[in-house]
Amino acid sequence: MKGFTVWFTGLPCSGKSTLALRLREVLNERGITKVEILDGDVVRTNLSKGLGFSKEDRDINIRRIGFVCGLLSRNEAVAIAAAISPYSAIRAEVRAMIDNFVEVYVKAPIEVLAERDVKGMWKKALAGEIKNFTGVDDPYEAPEKPEVIVETDNETIDESVGKIIKTLEALEYIPPAEDDSYSAEEEEKIKERLKSLGYI
């Protein structure tokens, strides 16, 4: 099996880390065990310690995650990145350096994100107590042509991960499951979307 990268992007608290963990579980259950997660918060503690939240520092952080993902993918591993990665130009740069790249846009309305946020960061940012917060006073540039869009306010975790798995199958990055629970119509929709985006 060839290696590939699944890149989750979305606003804070949209569900990127939760989906990354579940995706790894599903891949492991299907016998794909060389899977590594690069979570944005964990990377900042280790690989990118000392970086701030200026645009330049955010871009450096994403480049570092992209570099590691590229190394893993080239060595027949699956890299799963879960990072806000708010700027489209740096995401395009990362995509260009990785051959088998699948971008997953994790969407949910801000009111839902604020409700989920156990740390209360969204409420503080919306009240002006936190500066340079992505989605409030620092921009988030949504992907224009992601391979997958998941809406975590309307979908269960397994529904969202199921869309990603079907896309990986359509791109022939992973073999199809024997007990396929998706209908032919749903599968065709995913293939048509990928064709319209020019990915297959």
C-alpha cells in the first residue's frame, strides 16, 4: 500500500482531533497499522515549541507538520494531520510537497464551536479578551476544493469518518471493505465529487 496524508483543517473545536483519532482506529481495524497522527496542539508543545501565533509563526508550524507528513507518506505510512492551518496559501504549499494528499474541511457554525469549547476560549475571544484568535480577529480561509467536507454539527463521528474512508477507497489509497455498508448511490456521489474537482 502506498503512503498518503489526510489533512484535517477547520476552526478551533470543529472536531479535527476527534476525527483524526477515530480515523486511525478505523484504519487499524482494517489492517492498516502504520498510521501516525500529528495533532496541532501536540506539535506546538514539541516540534514547534517557542513559536507564537503571528502569521509567520503559524506558517512555519504548518510547514513543519507538512514536512513530517511528507516523510511518513514517502515511507508507505499514513500521516494524519489535525491542525487549524488557517491560511490557504500554506495549505497549497503543503499539498504541493506531498504526492498523495487528502484535505478534509471540518465545518461547524461558530455558535456550536463555542458551546463545545470546554476551555471557554471562543467566548473569551468573542468578548475581545483573547487577541489573534482564528475565526474572530484572525482570518480562517476555508478550502475551496477539499477532497472531503464534513459537517460535525450534523453528522456523527462515524458518518464523517465514513465519508473520508469512502474517498480514500475511491482514490485507491486503501482497498475497499468487504462488508461495504454504503449504497451504490452514495459511492457514486463521492466519485462524482472527486471527478468534478479533478482528483480522479
